[in-house]
Amino acid sequence: MRRRRLLWKLFPVHLLITVIALIALTVFASNSLHEFFIAESLADLESRALLVENEVRDLLAENKLDQLNDFCKRLGQKASTRITVILDSGRVVADSLQEPAKMGNHADRAEVISALRGHPGSSIRFSPTMQEKMMYVAVPLVQEGPSAAEIIIYGVLRVSIPITAFDQALKEVHGKIALGGLVIALITAIITLMVSRRFSRPLEAIKRSAERFGRGDFSHQLTVNDDALSISLEVGSLVDTMNGMAQQLNERITTAERQHQQLDAVFASMIESVIAVDPSENVISLNQAAAELFQVDPSRIAGKNIDKVVGKGDILHFVNKTMSGHKTIEEDIVFSDQEKKVRYLQAHGTRLRNLGGQHYGALIVLNDITRLQKLEEVRRDFVANVSHELKTPITSIKGFVETLLDGALEDPQDTKRFLGIINKQTDRLNSIVEDLLTLSRLEQEGKDKTELLFQKESLSKILQSAVDACKVDAEDKNIEVKVTCPKDLFVFVNGPLLEQAIVNLVVNSIKYSNEESKVHVEAGRDNGEVVISVRDFGVGIAEEHLPRLFERFYRSDKARSRKLGGTGLGLAIVKHIVQVHEGSVTVESTPGKATVFSIRLPASQVV
């Protein structure tokens, strides 16, 4: 089947070339024959006209129009030629076939126009009078003027013959030529088929082997039969060359594939975003990290300009700078992705060169340092906040100590008051340090949960124990704390930690509630999860403060928080305790009405 496919590729081409050559030869021969006949016929007609020119000129000069008409009819009948005499005005005065009086003016005929200008004219056209195609030749009738150099054209002698018979003869000749060409084409087709079949066999063998090579199968050597070698010695040389090439290709492809796989593995495993571009800044390739960073499909972006990937920002400018430079460059770039999230990138760019030292693109490596940047910002904020929180009580303590040393010790009443303030500020310092230690411990335990003890606990008992711990604070403001929780709800948690989280939320609600208000602590199931909510009806929290409420030392009302004695770490501790339990904590608030803190524990924590 393959041999036939190649055979029917070679055979039609050869046959087509032969047929085209035959057609071209036939057309050329027919046109040449037609042009030859036309030229000979025109020359013959012109000769006929010149033979009778003198008689016609004499009769016309003597104005013997009747004799001239009879002469034309008699001579035209004998010579099978139509003869027409036309004055310079275009009026017909004699014609061998028609009555001159019935014929129209011929001044607009092409051959007549040419003759009136002093040159023999000719044309071929359909004659309405004869109802057939005619060939016309017209010669001028001249006489000498007053001077010897002057010639006067006073008429035209036109002769014509029908060429319908000639056209019919040409058609017969064309038919014979076509028939002969068809016979030659059939003979050529048979010969071409035999030759094509003989050549197709070795070529098919070579083609099959080449296809195996193209598929990467180099296990079979290329072989052809003796027929191929008998056709041409070059076939044997080609076979040896292809076999040698196949062996070399096999070795090189194996090496290249191994190296490519190694590079792909390294490329794909890199957490840095890597982009390679050509000199036109079209993407050659990019790894998965870069595809995720720019949210593109690597298979679809290859070959497109880099601005289609990174947009018109700082990264594009960095690529342009890398392409125009000669050294490795580094920059810190702020990038906004498609979701408008700000990312901080550390960019490295270098030009790519081949073994010949020619520049063929650039390699861009982008290291996402957003997390490090945010951690650095958190660290700076944390240091600033801790310094501020510690500085306030230390300043207060130092001030009152200096006051006592300056002589206030002599007044027992002031001394007692000052020492009480110092004691209060010392307790505040101790609370801040204790909360910081608690946060540090929670972060460490969150990384290594094996240090925590999780066991089955009654959630109702945990909530009641937490509320009891806040009883004194609630009684001081005459606030009712109500607990609602099913007795049969058990959870797999670290009881002391969860209780501490509830205590922090309840204490927070009591602090920011008016006297004789209420705080509700409720727990229940929601789609398999456990939801614990602490609701107060106090001052509420403005909406702009809600997203940052669980940050360390963040206060929505700084003056009131410090007045109430908070450290600014209670809600941060709650968040870390919930995270240790793989849950989440949220807050909803309406200023002046109510605030609800909700802890959601996953279904895996429910027993």
C-alpha cells in the first residue's frame, strides 16, 4: 500500500509534465498555422487588388461607374473574390455582390480608414451582408497632383474572401493534432508508469526506514534490494550515509533527552520564577512558578512577546534593561498580579550567549520575597509596638521613683499612692511579658503539635469554667454572663488553651460593655463544625478596624484600651489558640449595638 502511494505520487507528476508539454506544443503549432494562413491570405488578397488596380483607377477616373460595377462583378465571379470600390467620401460606387446604391457608407471601416491614409489596410470581421466571417484588404487609389511630388487619394479598392472554410479546416487540423497528442500521451503514460514503479520500490524502502528514524526508532538498519542498487550507485551511498546518520542521531538524541529531562526537573522544581526570552523579547520558556505568578498557561504563552506575560510595568522595564546591558543586574520590584495583590520580587537578569559568544536572549529569575517583606514589616511593627507598650509603664515607674527619691518619701500618703501606681505599672509590665511568652509558646506549639495534649472534653464544662474565671470582672460591672451549650457536645481539644481563648473573649466583651449589660456565650453545631460565639451589647467596633483586630497590639480605641488596662495581645492569643486547633475566628460588629466573636472548630475536632 505504501509503495502504491509513492508510485501514485511519482507517476501523476511525470504524466502531468508530459501532458502539459504536449498541450503547449499543440497550442503553439495551431497558433503558428493560423498566423501563417492569415499572413498568406492577406498577401494573396493584396496581390489580387494590385492586379486590377489600374483598370479600376482608369474607369473611376473617367467616371464610368456602370462599366466599373460590371467589371467588378465579372472579375469577382471569376476570381471568387468580392471586389468593392469606395470613394474617399466613403460612398460605394461598385461591388461584385451587392448593388452600390443599397450599401451604406464605408468610411468607418478599419481597412478603408487605413487605405485613405495612404497605407494598405486589412481586417477580419463578421459581415452582415454575407452573414459570415470575412477577410478584407483595401489599397488606396491614387493619382498625381498638380505637382509631381503631390499624390491625391480619391478612392479605395477593397477585396475580400470568406474565411469560414479556413476555420473549419483549422478545426480538423486541431482535432488531428489532439488525437496524435492523446496517442503520444497514452504511450508516455505507460512508459512513465513502468519507470515510476521501478524507482518507487527502493524509494519506498528508504522512506519506511526514514519514517522509523523520524519516530525515534533506530533499532533497524536501512536496507534496500538489488533493484535499487541497479538503478543508481548513489542509492547505496545514500543508504550507508543514512545508517551512519541514524546511529549518530540515536546517540545525540539519547544524550539530549537525558540532559533535557534533568534540566526540566531542575527548572520545574525551582520555587523561583524563571523566564527565558529571545532577542525580540519573545518568550522561549518559563517554569511553573512563573506561570503561577503571572497566571498564564506555559504552553500557550511560548513564542509571544514578554509584555503579554508581565504587562507594561517594572518587570518589562527590567527585561529591557537586561537585554540592553552586558552584565548581570539585580533589582527589587513591586508587582501587582491580576487579582491586584501586591507582590515584592527580587529580580536577577542576565544575557544568554551561545558557544560562539553571540547574544540570543536573556534569562530572568524572579524570587518572590513578599512573605519575607511582610514578615519584616510585622517585625518592625512588633518591635515598635512592644517598645511603645513597654516604654509607657517603664516611664511611669521611673518618673514616680525619681519623685520619691527627690523627697516624696517624707510624705507617707504620697509615698503610698506612688508605690501603688508603681505596683500597678509593674503588674502591667508583667502582663505584657506573660502575654508575649504565651504567644511565643503558642507559635512553637503550632509548629510542633506533638507537644500539645488533645483529648475528649465536654465543651459545656470548658465554657462554664471560662465564664467562672471572669465572674469577678462581670460582677464589678453588674454584667450578666449567660452560657448556652448542649450537654452532649464533646470536642477533641486542648482544654486549658481553649478555655484561655474563651476567657480572653469574655473579658474583652466585659471591658467594652456598659454596666448592667449582658454577655452571651453560645455553642452549637453548624454543618458538622462547632461554632462558639461570644456576644456583647456594648460600644461595638467600627468596620475599618475589623480586618486588623487580631493583630498584636492593635487597638480600635487606643485611649480606652489603655485606660481599661489591656495589653493589646488578648485577641492575638485567641487567634493562635484557634489556629492550633485548625479552626478560625471571626468578628462581626455594629457600632453602638453589639459585637460577636465566633470560633469555628472543624468537624475533625468533634467527637
